[in-house]
Amino acid sequence: MEKILCGVDLGGTKLSAGLVNGAGQIIDKKIVYDHTAQSEDGIVKYITELVRQLLESNKVKEEDLIGIGVGFPGHVRYRDGYTITTSNLKGFKNYPLRDSIAKNFSVPVKLDNDANAQAFCEYKFGAGRGYEDLIFLTISTGIGAGIILNGKVFRGITGTAGEFGHTIVDLNSEFTCTCGNRGCLMGIACGLSLPQRFKSKIEKGVPTKLPV
């Protein structure tokens, strides 16, 4: 059987896992939205079950996997597979996420920041093909970027290059970011904050053509 990859996207809103062939084509995927209340260990269990469900439903043996890649919505120590921090999920401060998942499987597991993983995917299979340098922006539950320089993921000295979502852009902002600060770019323009801003404008009488 053709060797395939398994990718896991652990987000602040959804948790998804997919099987992908060597050409970057998705074979199958599963998405859940009820993981955010879980502890770190609970989410590891959730990921393990999701991957095993995918393998079983597609009649794929674990030994047919090249490996499992996990994208995390926050700061990551890539070398040792620890999460440093995230404001999109509970916990995960200095947590050994890579090894916690890897002990449940017999194939290699890689952990990286989700924007880095997405940037590399675009570089290999998407809009970034043919370019050695690119920046991928993600605006979802959070805001961040993945950077490719000379065909490689650029992480910077601290491993957090591209993590600009908590840059203060408005000292007078009325909206509180998930990190607890006011004025973060993420607290003003991410997928969680935009509905709040819209609601605030409507309550203040700002006209809109959208149905409310």
C-alpha cells in the first residue's frame, strides 16, 4: 500500500485529523468541536482516538503511515516537542505534547506551530510552489504567521518567529484578548473578536446592510 501521512490540526475552535498521500491530496478527514473543555491529557486521548478512527475507517494499518504531524495554536519548542503556551486552549504550558501523542503510536510524531505547518504545506503543495521565500498569514481563532526562507521554516532564536498576534496595536481598545490584555491585534481582528466588534457597533447604532 502507498505510504501516507496523518496530519492533526489542534485549534481553539476545532480539532481535525486527516490522511494525506505523498502528493498532498486528502484521502479522508474527521473534524470535532467539543475538545476545548478537555485537559491536556484529555486532548491527547481525543487526538489518539481520532487518528485511530481514521485508520480503521480507511482500512489503513499503522505501519503504512510515514508519520503523524501535529499543528498547535501557540508557541512550540520544536526540537523537544513541548508546547510553551497558548491563549486558545486551557493549559499546555511547558507540556510534552509530541511525546504524549507518540507513546500511543509506533510511527514518528512531529509537532510544530500551526502557522508554520500551514506555511510549509503551501510551500510544498499550494500557492507557494516555486517560491523559496514566503509568509503565510492565518486569521482564525487566533492570528499568526508562518515564514519560509530559502525553502525552510524560519523559527527564529526563540522558535516563535511569526507569532505577532499579541502585538499591541490599540492602547485604547475596549476588547479584551484571550491572553487577558487589551489592544492585541488578535483581540481586535481574529475570528473570535470580530463578532464582538460587530455586535458593539450595532448596539451603538452604527447602520449596517447585514441582517441582524
